[in-house]
Amino acid sequence: MRLLFLLCTLLVVSCKGKMEKLPEVVPLDHPAIVEQEFIYELEDALTPECHASTVEVSNGTVIASWFGGTEEKNDDVGIWVSRKTGGSWSTPKEVVNGVQEDGSRYPCWNPVLFKPKDQPLILFYKVGPSPTEWWGLYMTSNDDGKTWSKPIHLPEGILGPIKNQPIQLTSGEILSPSSTEDDTDGWKIHLELSSDNGKTWSKTQPLNDGKEFGAIQPVVLNYGNGKLQLLSRTENELVTQNWSSDYGITWSKMTATSLPNPNSGIDGVSLKDGRQLLVYNPTGKNWGDRVPLSLALSNDGTNWKRVLDLEPLRENTDKEGEEYSYPTMIQAPDGKVHIVYTWNRKTVKYIVLNPQKLN
């Protein structure tokens, strides 16, 4: 697939500051893989770095978004969008930046695409100097991401989904997974709720104390009949969980899972066949390696089986320098699973797979 399968020889500075060559791109050979490509080729990059991609399918169009600029936290970081129609991705376009009315400028962060039932496409994102100080905004699109409304501020105290997509229950209620990072109170997760397609919002109390576990960026999994599970990234070298049996009205205490986590983003989806699919970095050191990037399956949310490495460890893998991280995953109406993730902060990797061929 074009340059995707060629050896990359560009010299770059890694996110850890070490000069290195970008690794060889080796295609995955697995029966579940339907498509695998970069959203844009390395030589076509419009920003030095990119990160925190998100994906959605709207009326058959695949839309991806990410933040891009000089590097994370720089004021020039904006939100970029590309659309896949007719088999190819459009040239990425910056759809919004962090310029304020007074002329000051802040970085943009963590876009999240979400399509409520029979409603316009929503692009949530954050603006601010850091995750401890950012605020939430969103834009909408009535033409599957081709054009966007002006930015709209979320209500005071509502941040929007921090990294992963909301889910919409059969009742129509939207559960948006969110979190806060505070230097004093620690990292805490909560849910933001809307019963009118995002016109108004409320939120739960924090679902952890920020001390036993420092957790952010939860994923919502839906087992049906009111049973929900939250899986969260943590500072504790593992993924944590909370459970609800009443559609998210009440939640259990946060506990540890058996899944390792290097303090890196995860995502998951409740498949149409009843299984749960997770994409994550299966390493356990806090702020540790973000390679490999893997998929795990579960029937019950407790027992997980690692079934495929999207970015496996190879003989020449630079575990400290390479980064495959912050994945987002959805299941489209046709049953196929779409995944996007950071590829060494230089481009966005896109994979489509058939989950029936994962076991």
C-alpha cells in the first residue's frame, strides 16, 4: 500500500529526545486484517508531530481527527481532520485552533468524534495550557465532517469525553467518559451525562479517590441489560475497572484488572457478537514503553486474552524510541472494526479488521 510498506529513512527526534531513524514499516499478515495504511504519508506531513487520533463512520464516510503542531503542548497545536471517501483519504485540514478572542493562543488537545443516533456528527476537543487547566468545546457537522460549525463551549465544569467515545444507550442517554488531572487531588474519572443529544449535561461524582489509583481516560463497555464497565488508564502500571448494573446510575469501587498499562491511553468496544475488544500497550512500567500495541478479547470483562499485536516487538525494535499509542476503536454498522493510533508521532495509522476472525 503505497509508501506504507517501504523502509522509512527520515531522521527524526523521538518523543524522548533521541535522534533515530524511523523504523521499517512491516505489513501485518493476519486473516482479520482488511485494510492497513497511513492516513497521510510521512513526506506529506503538514505538521512536525501528531497525536491522539479519533475515528468515526458517518453515512459510509470514515472521518479521522487528531491534534497536530510542532509538538504536544505547543501553542501552534490545532485539531486536524481527514475523510476517507472513494477509497482514499483527503488532504488533512486544520479545522480549529486555540486562538482566543484577545489574541492569545493555547494548544488544542484530544479530539473525540461521536455520532449520536439520527444527529449531526460531533467533534469534541479541549483547549488550554495543560490537562490541569484545559476546557471543553465541540463543533458539529451536517455533512459527515466536510464542514464544521463554529466552536461551542461546553458548560462550566463539563470537559467532554477526555479521550474515548461516549456511548448511547437504547434510551437515548449519552454516557461520556471523562476525567480530571489535579496536582493536589490526583487523577480521577467521572461520567458526563446527556439525555437530549448533548444540549444539556450533568455529571457523576468522581469514581475513584485519586490516591489508591490515579486514573484517567476511561472506556465505557456495554454488556446489555444495564451492565456497564469502565476501564481506565492509570499511574499504577495496570488498567482499572468500575462496574454498574443499573445503566450507570451507581458504580462499584475502582479495582485493579489483570491488564498491564504503562500510563498510556487505551480504548475498547463492545462487539455486536457480545465479546469485548480492547486495544492497549501491554507493558507495565509507569511512563514505560508504548510498544507493542495489541488487541485483547474478553467474554466477561474479567478474563482477557491477547489475540493480536498491531505493532509487535521485532528483533530491531527500539522500545524506548518507538511509540504506537493512544488508539481509538469503533465498530461500524457493517460489523468491521476501525482503529487509528499514533505512529511515532509522525503520522496516523489506520487499520480495519474483521472481528469474526479474531479468537
